[in-house]
Amino acid sequence: MPQSSTMNFLHTLSTVLFIVSFHPFTRAKPDTYIIHMDPSAMPKAFSSHHSWYFSMLSSISDTSEAASASSTVTSKHLYTYTHSINGFSATLTLSELESLKKSFGYLSFTRDRPLTVHTTHTSQFLGLNSVSGAWTAPNYGEDVIIGIVDSGIWPESESYSDEGMAQVPTRWKGKCESGTNFNSSFCNKKLIGARFYNKGLLSSHPKLTTPMNSPRDINGHGTHTSSIAAGNSAKGASYFGYASGTANGMAPRAHIAMYKVVWRYGTYTSDVLAAIDQAIQDGVDILSLSLGLSVDNNVLDDDPIAVATFAAMEKGIFIAASAGNDGPLYWSLVNGAPWMLTVAAGSIDREFDGILTLGNGVQITFESLYPGNFSRNQMPLVVMDECASVEELRQVRNNIIVCKDHLSISDQVENAESAMVSAAVFISNYSYLSELYTRSSFPAAFIGLDDGQTVIDYIKQNSDPRGRFQFRKTSIGTKPAPKVDAYSSRGPFLSCPNVLKPDILAPGSLVLASWSAVSEVTKVGSHPLFSKFNLLSGTSMAAPHAAGVAALVKKAHPDWSPAAIRSAIMTTANPFDNNLSPIKDVSNFNQPASPLDIGAGHINPIKALDPGLVYDATPQDYMKLLCAMNYTSKKIRMFTKLSHDCMNRSLDLNYPTFIAFFNDDGLSTSADKFEQEFQRTVTNVGKEGMAYTAKVTGMDGIKVMVEPPKLVFKQKYEKQSYKLRLEGPKLLKKDVIFGALSWRDDAGKYTVTSPIMATTITSQ
């Protein structure tokens, strides 16, 4: 998961909006709400929605608490939203909130809840280089604008150099806002926009003073994510000698616009909505979101990110969003709205190691990110069993202490730190250790039981057992990779289970990228260390990878819809690792990962540029889905801003995946059958005269039929439809059965693949 300091950020997102802080009769601390309004209800007497909302606030204000109604309204109002949702935010007493609900045009309100942040070699691992692939013709993402909603930016980083950049697109309407230690001169042809939003934060914390009231990033998270998406080449990048090389973003010639909403004391829905609202108006092409609501609060029509990004999608903006860091349980995924690309996180083919060399020459390799200098001289090895006594550890602190896993590792590490030991070996049966342990503040090896027994046996067999440490070892090309990491949230998406999520797997574990120069990255002993680059893990890191790849596709195909770009990324994904075996799930004993873990597979930017066929979808298609989910016309108006009669309904969205729930009613027998049919339409984006044949793999025990089994396209952009039918027993052999449908062209150039999933899992 991202570094613990970044996980302290809380955020909130609401729907079409109006945000209101309310003062209950007990005069408790004000809350913030987002109110959704019907824009068509605005009386003709008002020249703008902003003036209408101000008039509404004035009419319901408890003026006894202020010198005048005008000053009261000004102090209560936070934001007016016109592009992402329709509504506004303000602080209200409980009675004012109740009065507002009676106003003409009122739709609904949501509380301004907190959000969480979901917190180089990855470009080469994805096959991007300047010799072959996506970084040759056609592009490096030139002229595409990526909007990042995050913690700000450190503009002095080499990743934001505008060397080799094209001019700022003339369509761009954004700007660089000045503030604390930041002015417009920091922007250039790479960083073309920078804004900051904290009215929601300050409304919830009236006495708070923000230390960096500007787009400048003092946390590091926003600098990290934005440089992953579109950072320029930064030579000499490393994390204290680990991962040395040149750091490149996925789309190194794309432009960056930063919208700062993440603050040390929290992140609020009202601010995030204001950022997305402005990004739409400014003219971004791609939005990258590495934050979201908690799983418990993630209801589609009550999720401001979902509502706001629907409006962005309608304007042709592609949205990549992190799936969340609450894995590996099913139903833990967030940001699963079907109009955005939901990104899971996996490893890459790189490891960071230390080496423990015993006195007999035996070497034990272990994962480590220890950044300090350490003597290569041999030191005595001392077994301290469970390392439960700090006082006993102090007496041997000039040795390499060896701790056995009888207590929790965290207690042992804490005791060793308190005793200020020189070095330590921790023996554990945990197969998956937190990244926090590999970043220990003192030289330490975390090893398994087998290697641990080797160390114990050596110590027992020698009168003067000794060992020495080496650090800062980086290995490239490790196998197997990628794997889906345990923290990555899993589908299905609770609010819309009929659309298989997540969509894609992208690099998210220990990703090297630029960092804020004033944000501590680690400690050695009690001394904080700082760096221009940092290694972080989380779906926060995976989402900007996908956003950058989307920028490459957008540059190659500027007229494609967000759904077509998403389809290109998904249907060309690779379900196999670099051993040509199915991608493994770290949390499930390295068993093959399912589409609920990795979606369509690992992102492949080179193939995404030329997918052959795409599954397209329009805003009207999403409306049909919302109608089929029994959303009322009032709720649908929050998304679409228009009335919709729901005459056409369908849960069968034209999506490049298939999921069927074989729900057992508890009375089913082995003879009972389940059937489900899907219909899909594909568009030929290859050349004319193409023919594709269907092939189904996997789906053990379930019959899969595709009709017609062959699709022939005479023209480019021609559309063809097919049906896929699943038949099988209600009582499945396993909770999750999966496979894939591949359309292969006769010439062998294209393979357009969609995962198929049948499951009996429930959210209960």
C-alpha cells in the first residue's frame, strides 16, 4: 500500500451537488453536504445557476446568526457546480437544510464525506521504448492533456521539464494559480495548469490553517502519480541506489494539469467535485483519479465521483480510477462506475534485495529497501528467540540479533528499534510481508522458515557465528511477473455487479516516480531522509499508468469515445505473466488470478494502439443500464441533468466482459440448470475486408455458445453483433469459474479477447 503518511489522507466525494455544512440544534461542529439541483427548474428571472443558488440560500438563511443575509450567504456558500453536476455547497443549520429540501428544483443531498488516497522501469516492462512500440510512430502522447486530481505537484522536478514538448494546445482554458511558494512562472509546456481546492476542508475545520495554500505538493503523492502518467524523462533516478535509471511517464509528451484536493488534514468531496468540475471546463482529455470513498459508502448514485465522471464522459473525457487498496476480499472494489476504467494493481519484473552472508559463505537473499550505508564487516550473530525484552536486546545491540516468530513481527521490530540494535534477522512464516517491513529504519532481514532454519543451524554449529549484510541490490527480469498484489481491491462492484470489475491490471507495486523534495520518504535510525524520487505501492500508482496509456491511444485515435479507448485497452490486455502462465494471485497461494482480481489482464500499450475491434458505448447506453437498475427518474437526472423516461432498459451493457451470477436459492439440485444470454456489438477499427472467428477457452463445466461464430466486416467502422450464451448447473463446481472469448482475424494479426465469468459469490 502507499506509504503510511499518504494513507492519513481522508477524502469525500458526493453526487451532483451542493455542499452544505449543517449546525444541529446542539450546535455541533458543522458538516458539509452536497445538494443536487435540477438545472431545468431555474426560474427565468435568474441569469445563472449561481445567482439562483445564492437567492435560495438567502431565502432560507437564519439571518439572526449574521449581520446580514448577504454576508451569511457568502460565508455559507462553498462552490457552485455546473459541469460535473448541478448544485452547490454551503454551510447550513439543520433548519436551513430542511427548508432547502422544500425548494423548487431540489433533487437530493449527500454529506461531504471523507475520501482516501489509494497509495523507472515500469515503462520498459510494459514494452514502451523509443526503438519499437508505442513510443515510435505514432506518438508519445503529444498534445493530449491529462488532468490529475491529487495532492499537488513539485514543479522543480525534472519530470516536469518541457524539453521536447509541443506548444500548449490552443483549446486549453486552464491556468496556473498562484499561492504559497507557487506562482504561474512554474508552469510551462509540460505543466500547463495547476489549481487548488480546500473550501470543503476549511468548512469542516474552521480553525485550520493550511501550511501550503497553493498547488505545491508537500506530501508527494500527486507528484508521484502525475509523473507516472506523463512525466518527462528524468535521468539518474533512483531510490537511494535502488532502481537506478531513467524515469519516464507513460505518455512523456502529454501535458499535465494538476488539481490539488488532497491535504494533510483530509480530502473532501466538495473539493474533489470542484476540481473535476473545473477540469471539464478547462478542457482535459484524460482524468486520473487515485482516491475514492470507502467501500461502506460506495453507492453509485451517492458517489460524487461517479456522478461527476459521468458528466466528464459525456464530454468525451476518459477516466482512469484506482480500484482501492482493500483487497483481497471480494466486493472490496471502489470506483466501479461502468463509464470509467477501474484499475487493479500488480507487481513488475523487478526486485529490491539485501544479502545476508553467513561466515561459512552461504548467502541468503531477502527483500529490502534499507537506504542507509552499512559496514560490510562481519558481525556476531546472536539468537534472541522471540525478542520480547528490550533490556536484553540492549545488552547485545552491537550484534546481529536473530528473532524467531513467536510474537508478532511488528512487536519484534518495535523492540529492536527501541533497543537501538545494530542489525537484525526476523524469521517468520508469513508468505506476504508488508512493504513497511522492507523499509525498516535499521539493517534487517525478513526471511522465511526455511532460510531461518539455515541461519539457526549455522549458529548452533559454530562457536563464533558471524554474518554480514549488503543492501541496494536491484534485480531486473524476475519471474513470474506480474502478479496481482494482496492489497488490490477485488470485484464485483457492489453498486453495479452486472458489469465485471476491475477492468485492467497495471503496475502498482514499488513504482519509482518523482517525489516532493520536502516530504520524508523514510528514516535511518531517528534521522529522516528525503529524495527526489520514491518507491510507492498501491492502486494509486496503477491508475496513472492506465491514464498515460489512454493518452497514447487518444493521440493515435483522437475521435474515439472513452468507451472505445477503454475497450482497446481491455481487449488487448495480457492474461499471462512473463513465464507465459496465467497471472498469479499473491494472496491465494499464487493460484491463477480471476477476472475479479485482474479484470481483462495486464495492460499492453503497444497492442492497445491497434485493437482491431472495439466495444463502444454511448451515454444513452449507460442510461439504459441505470434504468434497469431501477433508478428513479429523479436519480437518473442527477447523472444526466435531463429527464429520462426509461422506456428502454437493459442490464446488458455493450461491455468487453461478461459476468453471470449463478445464484443458488438453497433448494437447487445437481439437475437444475442456469442460462444467461448476452448481446454485444463490435466495431471494426482495422482495415476493410476483415473476418473474425470466435474461440472460447476455460469455463470448466459450463457450455458457452457464440452466434454467429464468425464475423465478416466489409468496411472499416462497420458494426456487427453477436450473442454469447452460458448454460450450466446452478450448483457450480467452484465459487468462481472463468474463461475467455477471443475473436481472431483470419490473417492472424488481431486477437480481441474478453473475460467470461460465472460465479455464485454474494455480497452477504
